[in-house]
Amino acid sequence: MARMTWTFSPERVDTPDATALRRDYYGDVASRYWKRPATEAEIDEGLTNDGVELLTPPTGQFLVARYEGKAAGCGGVLMLDGERAELTRVFLRHAFRGLGGAGGLLGELEDAARGLGARRMVLNTRLDLVEARALYTRHGYAEIPAYCTGPYMDIWYGKEL
């Protein structure tokens, strides 16, 4: 049986694949938070002025994960200062979960952060996003004190790169 392959590549946030993935990401996390499906209008509103334009060098990087050529996931890193990068918008479409892509994506995002000069990666997430929290701890992230505040932040993690 042939081994299915993952690829991870930098991509502009406004390409069709990146845009669709960003919409799916927001729809997924918003729907889980609200405990109901997010509407298209709510997704549009959530993506408006979300700062995603900073996910390009030298301030950040956005990656698209593909499984056998199909857009399967995404993630970004945002430089917070000269040594810290924030992990953001890490997402795999549900159909592609369990196929080994999340760890690969996380590793590529860490490499991208190192390439931008980061020596430490930090992130914030919600307690209900248990799959994300398990991924981060499995890859060496540990709980840290809050480095930012916001309505959708329950727990913060960090890792030396």
C-alpha cells in the first residue's frame, strides 16, 4: 500500500485554498464555542480585521497543509517581539485528522518561526479545544502564565525552540 504524503508550504492568506481553510477554521472554533453552527455572516464578521495580513515575513508566516495534494489544514506564526513567535490558526479539516498531519504542521510552523528569528513559541487556546491542547502537550508545550488577554483565551502554552 502506498504511503499517503503530506506537504506544508508557505502561502498567501488570500489564495482560494488559504481563504477556504481560514473560513473552515473560524467556523469550526466559533461553532464549538457557541454550541451551534456559525453562519456565513458570522464567519465573515469574525475574519474581518483579524490581523491575518501580519502572517507574512518578516512579521509572520502562514502555511497550508496538503494531503495528497488536497488542502487539508493551515496554521500561522506571528512574531510578538525579537525572540517570541505566537502559534495561531492551527487547523486540520476533520476529514484529515488522525493521518499524522497535525504533528508535521506543528513542526513546520516551528521551523518557520525559527526562520523568522524566534527562540520561543507561545500560544493561547480554549479549554474546550481538547484535541489542540493534547497536540501541543504531546509536542513539548507546557502551560505558562498568560502573556495576553481576550475573551476566547483560557490557557497559555510555551516551548523553547
